[in-house]
Amino acid sequence: MAHNGSTQPVRIGLVGLGTVGSGVVRILVDSADHITRHAGRPIEVAAAVVRDPAKERDCTLPAIPISTDIGTISRDPSITLAALLVGGLEPARSMMVELLESGKDVVTANKALLAEHGPELFELARRLGRSIAFEAAVAGGIPIVAAIGECLAANRIESIRGILNGTSNFILTRMEEDGSSYAEALALAQAKGFAEADPSMDVDGTDATQKLAILSHLAFGDWVPWKEIPRTGIDTVDIDLIRYAAELGYRIRLVAVARRSNGRLAMRVAPALVKIGTPLAETRGAYNAVSIVGDAVGRMFFHGLGAGQMPTASAVVADIIDTVVGRTAITFRTTGLLSADTPAAKLAGVDASERHFLRIVVTDRPGVLARITGILGDHGISIASVIQHDPIATGAAAAAASVPPDVALVIMTHLCPSSAVHEALLSIDRCDAVRGKSVCLGVLDE
Amino acid sequence: MAHNGSTQPVRIGLVGLGTVGSGVVRILVDSADHITRHAGRPIEVAAAVVRDPAKERDCTLPAIPISTDIGTISRDPSITLAALLVGGLEPARSMMVELLESGKDVVTANKALLAEHGPELFELARRLGRSIAFEAAVAGGIPIVAAIGECLAANRIESIRGILNGTSNFILTRMEEDGSSYAEALALAQAKGFAEADPSMDVDGTDATQKLAILSHLAFGDWVPWKEIPRTGIDTVDIDLIRYAAELGYRIRLVAVARRSNGRLAMRVAPALVKIGTPLAETRGAYNAVSIVGDAVGRMFFHGLGAGQMPTASAVVADIIDTVVGRTAITFRTTGLLSADTPAAKLAGVDASERHFLRIVVTDRPGVLARITGILGDHGISIASVIQHDPIATGAAAAAASVPPDVALVIMTHLCPSSAVHEALLSIDRCDAVRGKSVCLGVLDE
């Protein structure tokens, strides 16, 4: 839908009037004059499709038909653009297909849908001469999709590093600042509306991984199915890890990384230690951050609210304006996004030479430290520092029985290949004195 | 020039083959395949206009005519786009007029030209159906023009705060990290190529002020002639000020501020204290940073290299691609940039209630502190902290003569109106005991 000089209102349909949908209505209504100036013509919500029309909304709705039937929008030829603001895969996927097939351009915030069905949906849109805009799908209000797809187009991107899940970041920040447990911080996130009733997609890293898959495609051209990206969530992080990291001058963040390395793409979503004072470490609460290195521009850093009603609605409305004025159609056509000739992904393991942070819980008896550091040495891993803390409280019973207490060994390595560390840990975790599975986190010093 | 499906190369002209121009050639040549993919067709440098054709260039030039005559480009109908990469006002202005009048779209990095002649040049381009793109004119590689003009279009911008001059920031960072004097740090900046032989436009705040005028127009719609913006450069900052600030937990940055306040725009470029740990304080060396608050998106922060050959060239090439594919034409038409109906600026004084940092040099004799704090109290200014340092060395002669030594009083106020502080300082500077003009800097705590 290109801007054709008309000043007639553009009629749009909203699918979903939840948090984000209500925010979009608020911007379109409250800032109508401002939006009209930027779009060159008024933008008018003409119809909405929701699951439960009786539900109360967080916005003052214009007098429009509200229905449960997507046909209210798809069959209305006066509606040329639809904002698909529902989560999940179905019925979102079928609705997007129906909207595209009925000639609507689509704006969406649904990153799961794009990460899962991106190639087929983009191909369909292209075949039909329609566009899909999705700034709001990644990092909320941060214009990272435009930055990579348009603003940094002169650059070959070397790496992307980001904090892409606001819920996880909120929980980690609360743990480090309040000393709360993971469970307490999660409960607070839920009480404040930052986490869903079922937060598993946030805390197990799924959400961040889906976003990374989308950003990597924009940046590198490759399409990597999100399930193939190595992923660890913050549900593996406990308060002791956060304390040990702080002692060493670090914080723990859920970091999504993608980087070109010898013609292959290395990707990972996992908790990592980030040095206090660096931008990722200073990203707190529900904020998101993305750091991109391009061959011409060097390192660029973006920071902003990555979720929440109005930041996400801000991105959706920017996409609506871009679609109305015709910029989206151009970008969608020229970036070759997810086209049939998208290169098959050649995902490399992240085998960076980096520093590693290890926590190994052992029974406190003579010779254990020598045994463990010996194994690390055998794998060519050199140790930068070791912290051994007071014995872990194991209960009165254990103390009374004079069982040797458990202690945590915290080891920071020098630069070494991740593969060597993982092999060493396999041996270490087989030692009699080692209790449970050891923890290994990457360390980002800049 | 809209993308019309042709895959014929686009022929462009370069005006200026200095640092930035050479960088543009390097990207277009070295990343030709990458650029072709983003632009939908090859981009070919067809001609260059320079001051001295015999000069050696920092790039491998394709076999093209290199001339001193702008007509080589303006009279070639096969060239549809020109990148104007020379600084200063003339002949840059006449060349841009000639390029537009001969039907070329123009991409430029010349912020002085736009800050001085923006309204007439934009009006001319609009009348002729041409476009001017200028991402590279502000904050180098940071895509701040696109961010404000397009990505944050759904927002009413509340404020912009930025470090927009890399040379000044390099000098301040060297002073604070090396303890060098202003003159030493400036000499180093010149040796490293961060500062021009004549650095006055950088260090007196002119460059940052011109960039602020452009950003403010994009963000607020008002056009404020840059000379009307209150401006203080870093040439007023000495190493003692930086040390006192550090003692209080702050760094000094040249901060450009524009903010809406009661329907008026308050703007300022001046050195300010920024709290250590906040993003502006962590912006070091030749980096630039911009923080924007939008009513929907909240606070967004961008950080990247604000100058230098390749970051600036990255922005120029992004604009070239945007112009080739047709995005620039749309944006230029819809944002109403600097149109004839641009509101006349209603510039308010920056009379924020903020904390102020004062340095008052006094003759060390009884009653002086009481007199000065009394004057502040009379103006309703409450003091948060005072540092009085050892007497300033005034030379052996003065010591021998037993003249009372000079001491610096450093005062941090609580929140108070700038106007009250400035009035109080007028009285203070009239006191007998006060030596020279006192320094007053704003304090940014977040």
C-alpha cells in the first residue's frame, strides 16, 4: 500500500486488543494529529477482532465493529492494513495467511510466529505483493529491525549481542539488587505484570532465542531455525552464582549472541558474566539492549524498554506509518528477507576462545582442589582466579554426623576454547567428590 | 529517484574525496555485492569533483573522471544522485543548489550547511521534487536521524540529550583519564586526527549546536537558528574542574539538550556534570551518544562512533541506498521537514530546576565563605556540599609577599532554578574577595 497523495483516512484493522493492541489504539487516538502529520493522512481504526468482545479494554475504543471473526477485517475491502497483535502460533498463523490472501499488508509483534513460520509467511506475502512489518517483534521500542535492515545496510555485520528478554533481565536485576531468590524475583515479576502466568518461554530462553533468530537473519542473511540455537535460560541461575559473579566484578545477564566466524554463524542464548561498567551490565530491570559490530560503523549500542504496553505499541505504530507511506513495501522488497534463496544455515558451535566462570560443588576433603585443577590443566585450561567459600550449610543432621561439608569452588579461567572447558567438566563431574552438575558460564569483558 | 525494478547500475557523483568521500568509495568498492543486494541494483561511482585532482586519495578509485568542475556531475544526465561530502558553507551551498536544480537527489554529511541554510535548501529540493538525505550530518554512524524521523514517529518527543561532538569528548576523556591539561589533550586529538588544525568549531560548541538544531527540528518540528541556542564550549573546562567533579562522583561532558517545556523549546549546549555510571558519563573518547525520551517509548539510548572516516561513510552509504530504493523520497515528502510552514521557534531559556556545580576562586581570608553562602541563601539556593581545597599555588613571589593565597570553593547545590544561580553569581562575582569569573555547570544525575 503505497502513499498515493490521498489525504483520505487509511482504515486499518486490529487483531487483538490486549495490552499491545490497547496501546496502539491509545497512540492512534491520543496522538492523532501527530500521526497524521507523519503518515501524510489520518489513520483510523476501522474494525477489531478479539477472542472475547465482552472483555473490558485498557483504552477508549472508537465506535467500531468488534468481532471474533477475522472475516470482519479480511472481507472489508476498505481496510488495507491489519495489525496482528495476538501471541502464539495458532490461530495467529491462519489469521495472517487470511489477511495476506485478502490483500492486506500486515504489521505484527508476534516473534514466535515469525521465528517458527517466517519463511513461509514472508514468501506468501512476497508472492501476493504484500508486506509484513515486525519492528515490534524484537526488543520492543528499540528500532533494531530498522537499524539492521536499513540504517546499517552499508555494513557487513560482524556480531550481535543483546539482552532481548525483559522478564529475565528484570528477575536477574531483582536478584542482584535485593538478594532475592529466583522464585521470589519471578513472583515479583509476575505481580508487576512483567512476567506471564506461565513464564516458561521467557525464563527458559525461548523468547530471546526466537528474537535472535529474527535479528540474525536480518544481519547475516542466514535463516537458522530457532530450535537449533543452543539455549540455556535463567532458570539455571541461583543467588549464589550472582554473588560469586559480583565478587569478581561481574553481573549475570541472559545474553543472546550471534557472530560470523570463518564463514559460519555461531549463535547462543545463555546466562553470561558481563563486566560491571560495560553497557550490558548496566542494562537493568525490564530494559533491553543490543550491541552490533559492523565493519564500517564499528560498535553501535542501543538501549531501551524492550517490552511493555507503550514501548511495543510505539514500534507497532511506527510500522503502521511506514506501511501507509510506502517505506515498508520498499524495504520488504529490497532486503530479500527470507526469500526462497535464503542461504541454508551453517550453524557453527560457539567455540570462542573466551574466559569461563565455573562453579563446582565438591565434598570438602583433602586433594579435591588439586584433582580438579589438574583436570583443567590436562585440558590446557589456565586458571585466572579461584574462590573457595565457607562450607555450604547442609543441615544439622549432616553436621552432627560429621559428614565432610560441601563447598563451592568458583574458578575464573583465562581465555580458552569453550570445547576444552566442556570436555574438562565432563571429567570433573565424574569425580566422586563432585556433587551434582557443575555450572559453566561465558564471560564478556567488554 | 524511486526504485523502478531496473537492475541497471545507479550512477552517482561524489563531491569531495577527503576522509569521508574516500571511505564512501571504499565501502562501495569493497562491499559491492553486499550493497547491490540492499539497493536492488549496483551502485557505481561515475564521477568525482574535488578541489585538487592531483592529490593522493585514501582509496582505490575506479577509472572515473575527476574534475574541479561541479558541472561534470550536474551536466551528466546519467547521474541521478550526488553525495556532497565537502565541509563549510561555500562553495558547498552553491554546489548543492546546482545539483538539485540539475535534477540530482543529494546525500550530505555537511551539518554546518544544513544548520545555516537548511530551510532554503529543503524548500528548493521539495519544489523541484528532489530529496536531501543527511543521516551522516549528525552523530556519524548512529542512525539518529532515521530513529527520530521514522522509527519514533509514533512518539511525541519530550527531550533529547546528547554528546554530539567526538573531538570534545575525546579531549575531556583524555583530561580525566590521563590528567593532561586541556592544551595537551587538544594536541593529542590533533595528532590522532580527531581534531582539525583549526579545532575552534569543535571546542567552542558550534559543531554540537548545529547538530542539536537539526535534531531538534526533526524531533519537535520547530526550526531554531543554531546561533540562537545558548552555547558554551569545552575551552572553558580546565583540569581542576574535572578533578573536583570526579571527587563528587561525576565526569564532565559537553552535553547538548533540547526539551519541550510548557509549549516552548529549551535548548543548550554546555559542559555539564554527568554522574559516573550513567550512559552519558560512560561515553568515552570519540564516541557520541544520544538519549531521547518519547511519550510512548520512554527513554531510548544510542551509542556509537560519532565521527571518523568509516562510521560517517557508513551513514552516507545507508543514505545512498535509501535514496536509490526510494525510501528517502517518501520520508522527505512525509516528514514536512523544514517546510515553509515550519513553526517559528519559541526558544525558552533553559531554566530547569536542576542541581548546579559552582567553582568560585576567592582570596583566602576570614568571612569569605560566609559571604558567598549568604548570597546563595538570599537567592533561595540551598547547598548540598562544599569542598574547599588547598590554596592555589600563586608563585614564589606572591608567597614571599605574604599575600593571602587564592583558594577554590567548589559548591554543589540542591535543585534550584538556573536563573536564581545566575543572579547569585552576578552578585558573588562582584565581591572583592572573588578572583575572576566563577564557573557554573549544570548537573545531570540520570
